[in-house]
Amino acid sequence: MMMVDILSGSLLGLPFGKHVTSMYKDLSEYRRLGQLHLVINPEYFGGKEQFLEKISQMVEELHDNPPAEGFDKVYYPGEIQIDVMKQYKKTGIPVTKEILDYLESDNIY
């Protein structure tokens, strides 16, 4: 994560780490954020099929680990959000009243 912060913040002269402003603290405050787009073609390495096989193996091995006490499963990064998004497609996305009020307001930058 530190390397992403360096490449999308520090390198560009933009805020990094704790200097990035909160997304929700002040909705009228402009946020100066950098972005990093990294594109890798697996065909230049072992090929798409090999890559997908290795990723599947990695996920299976991760799921085979015993979860910490109080948890039912070991998740890979983003897996919980995939489950949440599936639920949101059924029920809608919950938002706080403050955010809903902002979205319904005429407060445009």
C-alpha cells in the first residue's frame, strides 16, 4: 500500500497517507487525490490461462486457512465487498441522512 501511496500521492506532489482529507468530514471541501493506473498484460509473462490458474490456486489456499476466532472464513481483499454488492443489488445501497441530504441538495461545487 505504501508503494501505491508513493506513486499516486508523493510522486505527484499530492497528499499521501494521513494527509489525504476525509471523504465524508466536509462534503464541500475539494479533495486533491492522485490516481495510479497499472496495466499488465499476462500474455507477456506466463499467459492468461496460467495466470487465472495461479490466482484460483491462491484463493483456494487462502480459503483453506483456519479463520481467526469469531470469523467464519478467511477473505481475500475485496471479497467481502463483492458479497456486500450482491446484497445491495437486492436491497439497495444504504446511505446516511447527511449524505442523502447532500445528494438531494443544490450544493454543487
